[in-house]
Amino acid sequence: MKPGRILPIAAALALGASVSAQAATIQISMENLEIMPGEASAKVGDTIEWVNKDVLAHTATARTGDFDVMLPPKKTGTLVVTKAGTFEYYCRFHPNMKATLSVTP
């Protein structure tokens, strides 16, 4: 590396320049009237991808009202997480299908 290039790099590091982490995609399955995993973790900005493997329609409905994703049979639905918290959710059509999503900043 040429000596003249070190100073700009050092200055950028000193000023707190950082490489932003890429958002992740967290996959959650709905199969045989179960949500798997029953507890999932994500960060704000991550995408939650629910995969409905059943022949029945499902939803991913937060008890807080923060999200309500419709999942037709054999289809996928997504949600980009925009706020931190712990969200209990369920399927409106099959209320015994329950899970928890924990989101950190």
C-alpha cells in the first residue's frame, strides 16, 4: 500500500466509520399445524420468512397487533422487523398454533 493511502484509511477509522452488518433472513416453518421453531430471535431490520408447508391457510398474527401476515397454503410470507420487543404470535385460523419472536435493536 502506498504511504499516502494510510492517512485517509486511518482518518476514516478514527472518525468511527464502520461497515454495516447485513440484515438476516430468519425462516420459520408452519407444518402439521405447528410453528417451528416455537421461539425465534431476530434484530431490527431482519426479514422473517414464514413458510407454510400445510395444505391449509395460516397467519402469523402478533397479539400486540404489530403484524398480521397471511400465509396461503404452500406459500411463503415475509415481514421486515421494524421494532424491538418480544412478540407472541399465533394463527388466527388455528389458535393453538403459537410462537414467540424476540427482536433486539
